Amino acid sequence: MCSMSTSQFDQLHIFEGLTPLQNTILRNLFIEETECSGTIIFDQGDPAEYLYLVADGEVLIRYKPDDGPLLTVARVKQEGVVGWSAALGSPAYTSSAVCSTDCTLLRISSASLRELCNHYPDLGGLILERLANIIAKRLRNTHPHVMALLEQGLHVNAHRVVPTNHY
């Protein structure tokens, strides 16, 4: 782990417009990590411990249904969020995340995110709102991709829910 560079933190819109104190608080909670192309950030079923912001690069979100092939359900680029099962309190990730390029990620543990909300409710609420907006945008963009996969002949059992909303 390395300390977060000022420039990497400042490049992300999620942190725009914060006070110096808010910036300091968040810089102490988010850890910057650099990953090589092909690195698995987390596997489907792993404990959901961290939420990640993609500062640079691209991360593929993959889902493996029990009765079908591995599906790439999203491509998350700069400003995107992966691992948000951790923010929702889910015990495990419902999909896998793998770097398709060299990536710079900013991660925060689910425990640190809860502490942020408990100790600094205004800042925690603001960050959660911004995260929700990022996630909602990705869901709107993911739906057509999943539909295209289905149209190509990949069938999902109608009696089963495919969890594509807890990356």
C-alpha cells in the first residue's frame, strides 16, 4: 500500500468541492493501490470487505451463473465504482472484478465507510449520495449490455434472479 497522491485524489469528481477538513478525513480512509492488467481484485463469493473507486484504467465485472458461462456484465472505467456489495453490507461479492488494463484504484473498507457515516454524518451522507449516483449511472449503462448478451443466445433461467446490481 502506498499513501494517496494529492493529484490522484483530486482528479476524481466524487471528491470535488470538499472542505480542507473533509479532504483530510477522506484521504486518511481511502488507500491507493496500483494493479496490473489481469489482476483479480475480488472473486464472486469472496467476503465483501472493500469498495473501490477506479481512478485510472478499466475493470471488468464478471458474473458466473451456476448453470451458464462466465458473463462480462460491465466495463468500469475512471470515476466508476466496483465492490459496492461492501457498502451495502452484503456478506459476499456477487460478481468478480478483474483489471483489463493496468489500474489505479482507491479502496475503502466497509468498516471505514460505516465509521465515516457514524462520526461525520454530513460527509458520509454526501459521499454515499455521490456513490449512489455513480452506481445508478452504471446500472443504466449495464442493462443494455446484459440484454444484448441475452439476445445473443445466452439464456437466464426465468425463475432465478441474476444479481447484477451488487458489484
